[in-house]
Amino acid sequence: MTAPIAPAVERTAVGRQAAVLLAAYGAVAIWGATPLATKVAVAGLDPLAVGLLRTLLAGIVALPLILLGRIKAPRSGPARVHLAVSALGGFVIFPLLFSYGIQLTTAGHGALLLGILPVLTGLIAALLERRLPSARWWWGCAIAIGGTALLVGARFDLSLADGSLRGDLLVLASAVAASAGYVTGARAAREIGTWAVTLWGLVLGSLVWLPVLPFVFGEGEAAAAGALAWSAVLFMALLSSILGYGAWYWALGQGGIGRTGLAQFAQPLVGVALAVALLGEAMTWPMAAAAGAILAGVALARGRA
């Protein structure tokens, strides 16, 4: 009677892994379009307004979902701290720094620089869990970091006019905040679940942003932004902030931070492809080399985390 159990368990495990990968790469595909959406949004709105609105609008949607679903906040002290850090990093600091950074650099550069996210996520997780990833993971991440360093280092060549070093560094700083948010959010999700972390994080982030709202818009600025800019903001609020984070936290919780986090190495490639195809941005040799390094790094690192 026990013989059929093993194949059934194996099929269940394979199905769960497929669901984890689908959720992870679905979130990555949404987030890959975020640099493009941000570039469009900051063309019509101030970067501060873009950073605020993508969280505040998502928080307005999240609050009734929490009330209707009776979704509970964490009760333990550690989980509350993790949720607070996740909200601050992912829904306040990241959108603010990224919006300012993407205004000063190209969408393609911004997308590629976010390739450092899996490295930072894995490192922060390793520090919190007091464990070291495998040597293969380190080698793969080193190759990806090398590509990122090449991309940023090319800014010191004054002949490159597309964007600025300051914009690149702001994007990198935003990646640090986002990675801290991912790791702490995944840890809080162990107590209250992934959707609870996403929705409560958005509400907390909105509360941080709310006092800033009266000082963001000048007279007539919101109306003058145009439908395209507002559509980009709504995309980031509803898809990037709610659907993307919910799917990503679930994938991290089910598949493990170190291994699943490597899926984010594909995110910059999506962003670059969209920037080139839809914004007409040029694919420079540093960008091509960086993309190659990211692909090589993920191929090596995802074998073992």
C-alpha cells in the first residue's frame, strides 16, 4: 500500500517547485517593466510624487482587502520588527531613491543595476541566518557583481552621455533598501503569510508617506502630468507593489531565499529589452557586457544556493 506514495509525493514536490518558479518569474517579469514605467512616470511627475503615489495608491487598495479578509497583523515582537523594516525598505526608501535615480539615468541602466538584488538579498539573508552560501553561489554572484561594476565604472568615461553616475548610485542604494525589505518581509511571512506581509507593508508604508502628501504637488501639476504618466504610476501601484510583492514573498517563503532569489537575475534583462524596444534607448557595449555577465552568473549560481 505504500508503493504509490513515493511517486505521489514526488509529483507534489515537482508541482510545488513549478508553482514557486512561476510565482518568482512572474514577479520578476512585472518588476522588469518597472524601470520603464518609472521613466515614463518621472517624465510627467516629480520623482518624489512618483515614489509616494506608487505606495499610497497601493495602500488605498490594500486597506479594504485587509478589512474584508480580516488579515491579522503580526503579534510577536520580532515579526513586527521584520514587517516594519520590510515596509520601510520596500515601500518607502526603495521607491523614493529609485524614482530619483531613474530620472538621472536611463531605464536600461536602472534595470541592469537591479541585477545586484539577488546578491544583496542572499548576503543579508546569510547574515541574519548566520550561514554561508555555497562556493558555487559565491562564484556566480561574483561574476554578476563584475558586470554591475563594469556598468557603473563606465560612467567615469565622460564620453558616455546617457545618464549619470549619481543616478546609477541612487539606483544601487535603492537596491540595498529593497533587498533588506525582501529578506525581512520573507521572515515576517513565516508568522502571518505572504499576502499579509504585502498588504500590511503597503499600509504601513502609506502611513509614512501620508504626511508628505500636501507638500508634493504644485498647483495644476497632477492634471498636467498626462494619462501616460498616471498609467505608469497605476501599473507600479497595482502590479509592481501588490501583485509583484505578493507573488515574490510567497516564492521566497516556499522555495528559500538563497535559491529563489536568484530568479531576480533575469529581471534586468526584461527591463533592458523593454527600454530598447519601447523607449529607443541604445544598447552600449558596457550594457551588453553587463547583461552577459548577469546571465553567466545566474547560470552558475542557481545550481546550488
